[in-house]
Amino acid sequence: MSILHDNPERAIVVKLERKRLRSALIQGEEGKEDFFAFQARCIRKFGLPAGVFLRQLVFWDGKGQDPEGWIYKTRDELLEEIGLSQRQQLPICKATGFCLASTRGFRSLGRVLR
């Protein structure tokens, strides 16, 4: 996954594309970013726990420093942010493929859009 580090121009293009996709994903009916409307769509499509979980990952997308789009969150941090226990997070992680057994974190947005 070091391709983005080897080619700075490509990294900029990828970052801009991720930003465009994120904006399109969370746009409300008025054309502005609306995380609550996005969360409601996620909940309708994936159920309450998974919908809240996915909304939080999209919220954090682009706010970190990792050029490959990784989000570093512990289960305790997610519990604090969205109120889902480790027991509630585990089936979501297995179903979405976001959670890894390493220290890398969650890979965001690209998986949500596919």
C-alpha cells in the first residue's frame, strides 16, 4: 500500500477524488453536507448499529494525516464516540471488512462506496 507515498502527484489526485466522493455521499437535499441525513440513509440501508458506525467512519475520512485514507480508532474510542460496545462493533467489522487485526486502523470510504 505504499503506492501513494512513491508518487506525490497521484497522492494529490487520490485525496481530491476521495474528498469529492465523500462530499457527494453526505450531501443532503439542499446540496450541503448533512451528516444526519447521511446517517439516516445508512441506518435505513444497513440497520442502526452499522449505519451509525459507517457514518462515523465517513465523518472521520480525510481528517487524518494518512495519505492512504486509514483511520486509526480503537474500539474504546468508537464506544465513546458512537456508543457501540465491542460486542456490537464486532459483527459490523466482520460484515464490512473495516476492522483489521493489526495496528493500521480502518480503511474508509472506498469500501463504503463499492
